[in-house]
Amino acid sequence: MPPPTASPLPPDPHCEHRRALLSGIARRLRAAGIESAFGPLESYRDFYGVLPAGTTGLVCEQPPTTARLQVTAIRVRHTLPPGQGGLSPDRRSWVRDADVTYDLHGGGEPAFEVTMLEDPDDGLGHSRDTSAQRTVTGDEQAVIDAARLWYGYRHTLRGTLPTADPRRERTRLRREVEKRDAAASAPDLRTELAGALVPARDALAADLARLDPGLLCWHFPRERSGRYARRAVVALARYGPDPGKRGPWLTARVRDGSLALGIDQLIGVNQDHRWDTAPWLWSTAGRGATAADRWQVVSPEEARPLTDLLDAYDVAAALETAGVCVDGDVAALLDGFPTRYLRAAHTEAWVTALYTQLARSAPWRFAAAYDTWRRERAGLGRPATGPVPLFGLTGLNQQRRPMLALDQRAGVPILRMVWTGSNARLSRVLWERPADLDAALAGLATPMPTAR
């Protein structure tokens, strides 16, 4: 049985009239190096109404994206004085300031409608037809200006790829390891547990008895200066049944230049630094961990081919070598290209964030990290599929924000750009390059510092 065919579009009764009105724009676009074709337009809708099926106009494509620009002739009748109407100050209501009609014999003033369509960002609840960017103008030059800004925007607004400075990075790493060694040799660790409400007192006492101050001070997150990361909170052990709900955690944080242990009410899945799955970083309980347990490689040299690529900021090659796939948005950003015309202003910040974070990642650990997350989710009776965020991309102050997420497809890790309002993320200890591995690769420390 042959597949059903799409219903033919109704004919545009104003087709020839529109073609004549748009002929000057078509010539000027061609002179600007922008090819257009006259034909049926893709439908879209917004506060001003819906484009009738079969309406014709000029169409410009921009491979390899699915973006397109459409221009058609319309008539506009203003219903309110200039400056009135539009979105209310509280952004809860809309007053339409004009009526748009595609009947060229109707009332109102002649005008051109310019529309930019592109596939919407995943996770924002938009569709292609409702996220169209539509503007109306009576000036041919304004149409040409809009088209020139849109056409070729991927190259015009391409971000600058970060470059590596090996000498500076070696100096930074040496300084960091020196500070780690100094902190571990004379650990300055205070305890702030007085009055803490912990339902599992015996478990807390056992964790404190096994805690190794030297290990904790050596592995605690650092700033580029080598000092303790002042805003970091490391969740060491939990005393509640569900890391997805707020509960008591044994934590370490910076107080007046030294580390302090305390009990904090945290949502475990929201923490960047969650070490309950990595006791070898802070406790004698991890003394038997092997290099494969800690690093997912049996020796530092096994990781060197990938770390060399990452140190050179050749992130795409490192991901490919590690067998990690990327979606179209991540691939675009790794090449410096905008993901959408609507988001092009954020390209530079997103490219910088992506390279800065992934250069410190360990792509060979992604599969094991995802499995750890999946086992925990399954143990809690929650869905254990789909992407889990790693870190956020900057620049947008809204509920749903762009984040880089780790997913898995047929056992293959894949990095995706997702939009989410959740603060949940995969702990960095599972997917970043361990500090002691970096030190071992640089010959600055023993590969596996042992608990004291």
C-alpha cells in the first residue's frame, strides 16, 4: 500500500500580484548575493494570526541549516495609535496594534512581511511554526537589510575558538600541585558539627573515624591560582535515603582559608562536587581502590593520547578518539558556529564555556559516569534513560537554561545540548580529569596518593 500523500495546498489567488510586488526585492537580493525562489511559503503563527495555507512569496535557504527566510506582500491596518499596543509591562497580556491581511485587495497599507524560521531548541516547548521571527515593513531596503543580516550569519557571528598555552598551563599545574602537596602535608581541617541534626549518628561517627584530612585537603577543588575554590561545597556522605530530596550531608567547604567539615541540608543530585561514590578522595574506606576504579584507565600513560589532545584544545578530536558522539548543536559550537539565528548573540560565550569545561573533562570516563548515574536512578525506582546535564552554558537569565548533557545511545556516549529548568547534574568527580592523574602525567606526584 503506497504511503499517503500530503494534501495539495490551495492556490494563492494573489500569486501573480505578489510576484510582481516582490520582483524588485528579488533583484536586489540577487545583487547582494542572496538567491531566492518564488513559491508557496511555510506556515507560521503568532499574536498577529496565521499565514494562510498556499500563500506565496520569496524563499531563501541557508544550508546546512534548516533555517529559511520568507518574504511576502501583505496589507496592514493599524488599530491603535503609534506606540500603543504590544506586550504589557507585566508580560501577561498582548494587545494587537494592527491587523495583518494577506488579501491584497483588502483595506490598509501595502507592506512586506519578513519571516525567519528555524527548528526550535529542544526542551523549550516551542514548535517551528510558533517560534518564527516575523517583522513587517513598508520599505524594500529594510527587507534587504534584514536578509543580509540573516544570510551567512553562521560565519559572520562565528565565535573564536580558544587556543592552548602549554607553557602557561604547565606552570599553573605545577603551582597547583605544590599547593596540594603543602595542604596534604599539614592539613588544616576544622570541624563544625556542634548542634548538627543527623538522624544517622552512628554512620556519621564511622565516616569521621575513616576521614583522612591529608587526602581531603589534597583533592579539594582548586581555583586556577592553586588556592582552594572558595565557593566549592563538597558533599562527602549522605545520611538521607534519597539524594534527589533535601537531606543531611557531611560537607567540606572553605572557611577563612582552611577547610571546615559540617552538616548541610543539600539536594545531592544538584551538587557539582559529590564524593559519596569516590571515597578514595577523602577516606580510608577507599584505600583498596585501583587505578581503574579511580581513573577508568589502568595507568596514566593509557590516558595520555586523549589528555594531550585536550591540553591542545582539540576537543572534537579527543571526543572522536574516545568514541563519544555529539549532537548537531554541540558540533556547531565546537566549530564556533551559532546554534540558531535567534541565539547567535550568545555564541562567543557558549563556545568559550564549552571548550573551557570540556578541556578539563575525561571523555574515556563518560560511559562509566553514565552507568553510575543510571544505577542510582534505577535503584530509586526512577526513569534511568535520557540525558543528564554536566554543566550550564552562560548568558541567559531564564528558567530553562542551556546545558551540556551526557546521554547514551546503543551503549555509545553522546553529548547533547539540552534546555532545562532543573539544577540536577552529574557530579564532576565522575566525568572530569582527576587531579592526581594530571599530576602523575606531568611527573609532579605519585600516581595514587595513599590514605594516611
